Amino acid sequence: MATVTAAGLALSLPQQLTVVALCALTAFVAHLALAVFNDGVRPFLLDFVQGRSTRAATTAVAFGLSAGFVFGLGAPMALASGVLNPWLLFLPTDVLGILAPKKWLAPLLGAGWGAVVVFGLGGANEWAHDLPVDFLTAMQEMSTPILFLFTLFPVLAVTRQFGRWRGAVVGVVELALVVLTLKLWPGMFAGALAMAVGVLLLIGFAVAKDVRERGAREAHTGAADDPVASLFSAGAARLRRHLPLFMLLGAGICVLAQLKVFGGGEATSFLIAKGQYAEAAQVDFYRAFGFVPLIATTALASGAYGIAGFTLAYPIGYLMPNPLLAAVAGAAVFAVEVLALASIGRVLGRLPSVRDSSEQVRAAIGEALGLAILFGSLLAAHTMGGGLGILVCGGLYLLNEAMGRPVVRMAAAPAAVIVGGVLLNLLYWLDLFTPLARVKG
């Protein structure tokens, strides 16, 4: 097993080879326009496949939509938690795979990126921890806001979709469950039970509304509507033709998750770093609910799937006892997902409130994590530099806002902490700043 410390990661040789091989595979799949990780890139692949867009133009789109998340979120989160994440691994392989003009070059470029990650991450950690201002250790301050504020996403989703009263009820229930968990099960992630109940209530409200409205439509028209019958059949057929490749991809994703050096999300990364694998599986399972409709509809429309599928391979991998079982489970999960894609599209067509709930979940997750990452980044800034740290990092964040967000908002605060940490070290070497740890010492 890898040695995971608070903000460091040492990969064993099998783990290094797994990362490199998976990056090679994901770049190859992206080159074939069969799957990408970035949901925003997927719709553009249809024009590329049908010859209405060039490889260079599609690469430019992928790079523009991904670069900010790679360097502003993926890299800082990996450095802060010591756990790899999909933004760091798979967004670059999207770009490299689409960029490669030849099939044989795509996996080589992907493998090269995987090597950069597995060998460069440890070196970056060692270098940063040796600095007078250890901004990586300070970035551990992000973990608590991310974990606890993430718990609130069902409350936000229910409030937005079903009104303030139901939202208030779910909020009270979640708060009570968090307090109860902290009191009775202190070793358990406090938000686990609260999120479970919140998501179940959200799904219950949505299904009940759809059942009522569908019954009313059938009573009025005498027949049920099927707005997506036979829709997107070409996209589903294209994906089924490449089922063995998707099964190989699913096996790789699940094995990577089983190795316990990879987290599928911001909150998950810190849970994996703490060894709370069951809680990490629960968090990523709930997160998947918000993305299944988006991934399914864009995949059916474009004929390109998600690199991680519906992301269900993440939580399954965390819970597998060994890589062999993880590979089998991941291949099976991807096979079921690809074969059931058209049926899932038809079911979603009959459940508009459930589709709306998934959109609300995605928005709520983004809102909760946006606040958590900003607040955690300011805590990190204060830890490494006090008021000056907040001034520098908060100022960089505000400057990014004033400039029209050249770095996406979610990634701007962690990126500001890293840049701020470098600036504080420069001030130290110029004898203009004394780190707080030295002052206290």
C-alpha cells in the first residue's frame, strides 16, 4: 500500500504502473472520440466525429475548458490531500488524446502525463515541505470546510426545487443527524448519515411529484407520453460497438480506486487520505446521482461516453478487497452502463422531476464546495501568513474575479494559496516576512 500522510503520497511500483497505464488508455479512448472526462467537451465531439470540426479546433475547446481545473483545482487538491483525483489525471488526457494526430501517439502522450504525475507529485511535495512557508501543510485547512459544507447539498437542492419549507425540514433533519453522529459515532464521518437521509428525501419528493403528474396526464390523455422513445439510438449503438474497450476502461478506473490513492471528488480525496473508505464510497455514490442524467443524455446525443462512466466505479472500487475483484467489478459495471444507456435515457424522459433533481444536485454541490473551498483557502492563507496571507491570497482571488475569471471560480482560491505561498517564501528570502511558526517558536 501507498504511504498516505497528511499532505504527501508515495506510490508503490504497481500503483505507478496502474496510473501510467490508465492515463495511456484514457488518452487513446479520447483520441477515438469515444469518451472524455470533461462534460463540457463531450457535446463538441459529435461535430468532430462527423467531420464538421477539426482535431485542432476540438483540442482548443478541450484545453480551454480544462486547463483551469487541472492547474487550479486538480493539482492543488492532490498536493493538499496527497491523493490523486480525476481533474489531475483525466482532463489532461482528454486534451492529449484529442491532440494526437495518430492512434499510436495518443497512448504514448497519455502515459507520459501519467509519469509526470506519479513522479512529479512526490518531488513537489518534498520541495514544498522544505520551504520556510509550508503552504501544502497549510492547505490541509481546506479539509474540514469541504467535508462539512458538502453535507448540505441535499438541503440546497430540496429548497431550490421544492420550496423553503421542505428545505427547512431537510435542513433540521440533517443538522440533528450530524449532531447525533458526532455524539454516538465519533469515528464516523459526521455527514454520512445526514447526506444519506437528505438524498433519499430529495429522490422521494421528485418521484412522488412525477408519479402524481404522470397519473394526471394519463387520466387526461388516456396514454402515457414517451418523449425520448427511439431517440439517440445512433449514439447508443456506437458505444455498444466498442463495449470491450469500455469494459477495459471500467476495470482500470475501478482498480485505481481500489488502490486507495485516488479520490473521485474534493470531499472524497480527504476521506481517502484519512482512511475512511466506506464514507468516501457513500459520498461518491450520492455525487453520481447528480451526474447520471447529464452523462447519459450527452453520451446518447454525442456518441461519446464519460471516462469514468456514471462514476459508480469509484465507490465500488473503494470497497473492493483486492485489485482483481475490482477489475472484474469495474468491467461489469461499465458493461451494464453502456448496454443500459438507451433504457436509462427512456426512463429519464418519463421522470422530469428526477432529471431536475440531478441538475439541482450538481448546482448545489458546486455552490457548497465553492464556499467551502474559498473559506478553506482563506484558512490556509491565514495559517501560513496571518493577515498578510489573507491579503495576498484573498487579493489574488478578487483580482481573478475583477479580470473576468481567467481561472474558473472553483479553482481560483486553491491556485491563489499556492501562488500566495510562493510569494510569501520570496518575501521571507528577502527578509521582509517571518513565517508564523517561527514567530510562535
